[in-house]
Amino acid sequence: MENWLGLLRIHIKRGVNLVIRDALSSDPYVVVKMGKQKLKTHVVSHNVNPEWNDLLTLTVSNFNTPVKLFAYDKDTFSFDDSMGDAEFEISPYLKALKMGLKGLPNGTIISKVQPNRHNCLAEESKIYFSNGKVVQDMVLRLRNVECGEIELQLQWIDVPNSKGL
């Protein structure tokens, strides 16, 4: 526990225009991996625009470990079908957290991350102050698939006895 920096809460909000992997729809869920950690959302049946609203919490021990997302279609009688993947870096978010900002008005933008050929962002990602916390919203374009995006939000949780930022 002494090697922890803290916890990263990932709010997997929704999927948008995900691919159809069954006859008329899909039964999507998302797997999030960071290092050896692996968490997943619940399955939303028969929906290519699922609303998950799942909170997944990862232990962070290294700023440079990317977070990887994998979308799947749940199948009953065969292996689950891939619906694409994405990854993102948490270092821009952690850099904003290290500023130690407090008491800013709600919605104050601290930093922005632009989409480029090296990240999976579908649009500009804002790191901003919300309800006393620094958060980051992201829309990730899924790779290795025809279409689909995942919307999520990052939030930091300080843990007593961790190294902290």
C-alpha cells in the first residue's frame, strides 16, 4: 500500500454508436485494464447506445501506466465478440491535480488535451473544477472497429497512508 499514489475513479458513462455484433444489436460491456488490474462494467442488453453509469476504481502506482479499455458484446454460447478498444494516458490529469487548486468556481477549466494521432480522443478533453474536485471528461473513439465511442470521466481519490501526488 505504501507504493500507491492514490485511486483513480473512472465513471464509464455511456457508449455511442457501437457496432452491431448480434443479429440486430449488441449486448455491450467494457473492460478497463491498468497494469495487472482488470475491472468491468455491467452488460447492457440489446443496445448500441448503452448507458452504463458504472464507477470503476483503480489503484495508481505509476503516472505513466496507460489505461486500456476494451468493449465486448456478451454472448451466451460462444466467446464474447470484440467491439473495439482504446487507451489513454492519465499524466495530463495527474499534472493538473498536482497544481493543488482549491476553491475555484464550478466549471473552471484547468487544462485541455487535444485529440491527435497518438491518443484515442474523439474530441478535446477538458480537465476542470467541479464540486470542489478536479475531474476530466473524455470521449474515446474505439480502434480496430468500424465505429463507436465511449464517454467517461476521471476523478481522483486520495487515500490515507498512500504516497499521494
